[in-house]
Amino acid sequence: MIILLKNMKKVEGKRIVIINQQYLHNQNETLILIRIIAHQKIVRCFVLYFNQRYMKSIIRTSAAPAPIGPYSQAVKAGNLLFVSGQIPLDPSTGELVNSDIKAEAKRVMMNIAAILKEAGMDFNSVVKSSIFLKDMNDFSSVNEVYGEYFNENPPARETVQVSRLPKDVNVEISVIAAG
């Protein structure tokens, strides 16, 4: 854990002095030179460096389903957003949308849209997506719905068939966005 200290603070009987704090690259990066002084002698001297662009923050929204396990809806690290796999759960009811594969795919994309919006992004920010299908015969139907959200410059993507998905749904999609 990095703790930013003010000049001349006492910690465990030692005096910590910040000699220099320098911001680099639009204040995203910080260098701090610290001397730890005990009994008028320098006992330790080191430099702390941290980059705020790579600090992790959790994205949560009630407009998308709450996680059904120990994970976050999305994690933002620097300018990248990693959206966890979304399944066709309706966030307002908690019920699965499973009338047909197109309805499932639409609900998944709506959930992703809500998370992207919460992070201040949209589908134009998506650089990579992963589609997991229970049955590859559903590929064209899911692809049709998916294509409605990526009109121009679609992201890189893979689509794979898997033997089983959470809650036995037919489709799950995760994305990575940059912005």
C-alpha cells in the first residue's frame, strides 16, 4: 500500500521526510524520494513510483445484473475497461431472458451497454469481445444482434462453443474497452 505522507511526519518513532515529489506525464505518474531519519541519521532512503493510469477501480451499476459470484461487473485499469461475461439476466427482475436466442443476445448487449455507460464509454470504445455459445448453430442469430451494436469499425472478436454456461444460458459475452 502506498501512503502519501506530508513533510516531517513521525511514523513508529522515526521521522519521514519527503525530499522531492515530482509529477510526470500530465500528473498520471508520481516519483517521491523518501528519507527515513532516526536519531539524526538516515536509516533508509528510497523512491516510490506509482502510475495512476494503472490503478484499478471497480465499475458497478444497478442497470446491469449484479455478479452471481466473487467477481466485478467491470474493472477499469488505466484507460482499459474489462467487462465480465454478461449473461441474459434482466437486472430489474433478476430473471433470465430465454424466450429465444436473439432475445438472449439483445439482453446481454443491453447489460454490456449499461456497464460501458457507467464507465463513461460506449460500444465505439470496445476493442475486443469474446462470445461464448452453448450451440454454434446459434452463431448467425447472435451475430445479427451483435452487429446492431457495432455498425462501423467493429472490435476484434472470437466466438467459441462451450459445453455449459452459468445458469445454463445459451450465450455469454465479455468485452474489453479503451477510452
